Amino acid sequence: MPRKRCKMPSKVTIQNLPDEMLEKILLLLELEDRKSALCVCQRWSGLKPFDWSSVQLVVDFGRNAGKEADYHQTLLACNRRYKHLVFYFGYDFEKYDLFVDILSHFSRSVQSLKLMPNTFVPVRLKFFAKIAALCSNLKHLHIDACNFDYSRSGLEFAPMNNLEELYLENNLLSLIPNMQEITPNITRLHMQISYYSEESRNFLRHFSSRLLELEIWFLSEDYFLTVCTMHFPLLEKLNFYCVDLEVDYAESNGEMDPIYQFFQRLPGLKEVTLRCNMVDRVVRSLCQSCRNIEFLCLSMESFREPSFRAVCQLKHLKRLRIEDASISVPLELNCPPLKSLQVLSLYTTRIDDQAEFNQFLLYAFPSLAVLEMLHLSSRISQGRTFELHGNICSNMSSLQRLVLSEPAANIQLGPFLEFCASRGPRELRIKCWNVLDMFPLDEPRSIPVQTLILDAPLISPMVLQNLIKSMGELRRLELALADYCSPEVIRSLRARFPRCEVIARRRVQIEEPL
């Protein structure tokens, strides 16, 4: 008996694809494109890429003044279960009733809430009391620079027992002395600390034994030593944002260094950010006391040999970020190589000797997979051209991604190709003003780059083609939309380089979020 053939549809469209395949396609879209795709049909709106529990709802009272009726008509009738809400407002923020209505509508599902004023906006304290009463399921609360008033007579604040993370940049602690009773179970704390804020110190002391993550802005240089004597046995992530800390700590007279004592009480630290004018002694104390650090971010005036030697003792360190520092590496390579380090980020740094730095990089971090060079001010010449001194990528077989971000500078194509010619990385991310083809190479280079992500507003189509031509293994090209990214240019690139996937986006991701 002859087999019965399956009848194929007369015209195959994207609607014939199964949901699983559609979801994989739609997940590749940027958020703005997903919003457009959402409106195509009811079937698409129910797929996983449009899961509203992972989408952030932004309500902007400042830019959308006079649209209160629209908010009532749309948001208060919305059945989507948003979990993340952000509210922007300015000095005209007198719409508390509407805000409370919106918050009440999503109160059962909301888990994170951000209040983002344009400046230090006066906000009634009863507004915070409403938030505490409505948001029993809230896990993350971010209050950015709100200037709460002092009228708290008769107000009661319900405890937010599910709150895990609290971000404070305001005077709320001075207005509610029993704030720790309102947020009894927080494990991640972001706040300002200064010598005149006794409430902040008491709040920090109260939660010190249970915090897993701490982020502080130190607003006075003499408070750091006071904080060092506090007891934080269970932290896993610590962020210090110290402003104008310029004290060079002297050795203690026979007594334990308070900084060393402070870090000794933090053996479980895994992620550390120190943003202030730190010194080598503090870095050494940190690395000797906290051996399990996996991520370290240091902002220093000078990152010298003692700090590098201390960092190389952290056998579990995977990511290192150095900011705002003049970098001077050890002259003798007698410190043990750090085989665990995979990501090195240099942000607004100045490298004293490029050749010595390259040699140290190859020796000290043999497993380095990602190198980010972001806004390296010392490498910008007077003509605003990004200078590439030496071949950092040479013989670094482990390197998979190289990031160059100099938005206001130009890159010369010839030296850049020389820069990447020897064992170049598989992925390049470049952000610059223009790529200049002033000094073309005598012989064409073959750069083993497979993915190129480029944001260069003034690059010409001809230079872009020369750049692609030099990368014979290129399989994916992402371009930020600019004047050169017309549909005709994109079609021309796709036709000329058929083995390469060419994608034009509104914004390409150059730097990884910190």
C-alpha cells in the first residue's frame, strides 16, 4: 500500500515554525525590537521572550507630565504581572495618589522598586510609609537622592520582612531611627557613610553580622579607620566608595593595624570594590586576609609593584579591574603567575612603560581570556588618535576577547592590524570616533578574528570593507547604527562578504557591565 504523503502548506511563513524555534529567534532581538514584535499577534505575545515578570516597567512623571489620564487608562487596567518598577519624577511630583494607585495595582507581583528623582526632590515621608505598607513581597528597594521631609507624626511603618537589598542615598535613616525594624532581614546594603551620621553607623552595626553584600560611599577620610574596627564576619561582597581619601596610613606602634584587623574579620569575601585613593598597604592587608576573592576592583592614584605582588597571591581571583591609576609593574618577574585570572579591565589608567607591561601581562596572567582597555587617557595623542604601543596580543594564545573603548579618539587602521596580527583574539569590540586608513599595510594581514563589534560613527564604508577584508575568518559583524549604516551599505556588505553575518543595531554592547 503506497505511503500517504503529508500535505505541505502552500506557503511556508514564520507562523509555521514551532514555538520553541520562534522563542530562540525572538530572544536575539533587542528590547525595543521585542516591543514591536509583541504587537504582531496574540500568539507571539504569549511566548517566553515577552515574559513580563522579567521586564522593567518605567513610569516617568517628569517627561510625561499631563498624561495622568493615560496612566489611569493603561497601567491600572493592565493584567501583566510586572515584578520590577522604576519611577522617575521631578519637583512637580505631586501625584502621590496616582503613584500609590499604580503601586497598589502591581503590589502582589512587584519585587524590586526604584525611586529616581531628577535631583534632591522633597518627598513626603508618608509616601515611604505607603510603600512599606503595600510592598510586603518587595525584595529590592532602591531610593536614589530623595530628600524626605520631617513630618512623621502619627505615621506607622509596616515591616518589609521579605526585603533583601536596600539602596539608600538620602536622609531617610535620620528621619526613622528604628529603620532596622522596618527592614529586619536585609542581606545586601548600599548606603552613604560619613563621620557626622551616627544613624548610618548604628544601622551598619546592626546588620554587620548577617550582610552578604555591602556598598558604602565614605564621605570623610577619617571615618574609614572607625569602620575598620567594626565586625563583619559573614560578608561575601564588599564595595567601598571612598571620596577624597588621601591618608597614607602609618605603621601602628606595636598594635594591630586597624585596616588589617578589619579585613581579618572578612575571610569569606568574594567580591571587593575599593573606590578611593587607596595605597599599597591597604591592598596588601586585603589580599593577605581575604584569600577567597574572585572579583577585585581597585581605584588608586598609583598601582605599583607591591599591589601587583599582593594581587597575585589571590589564587581564586577571576576578574581584576583597575581604575584611575598610573600602572607600574614589577621590574623583576619573580612573583608567582596568577593562573586563575580570566578578565583584566583597565579603566582610565596610565601605563608607565608599555613594553614592561606587555611582558608582565604575558607572564603574570597566562590564562587571560578577556582584556578590556577602556578610556586609557595616556594613550591618546594630541591629535586625538588612539596610540597602540607594542603588541599586547602577541603570543597570548588564551586571549578570546579584546575590548578597545575610546569614544572621542580615532584609530589608525594600519597600526591596529599590526596590533592584532599575531595570535589575535577571536572577538574584537571597538568603540571609537573613527577608523583612519592613513597608513595602509604593504602586505595584507590575516587577522584570526571571528566576531567584530564596532561602534565608530565616522568610519567610511571603504575603510570598513578593508577592515573586514583583513579578517578572513570573520563570521559575525555587529554595527552600531550610524550614517554609514544605511540599508544600502548593509546590503552591500552582506553581498560582498556572504560568509559573514552582518547585523545593524541601535546600540552594540562594547563594555561589560560592572
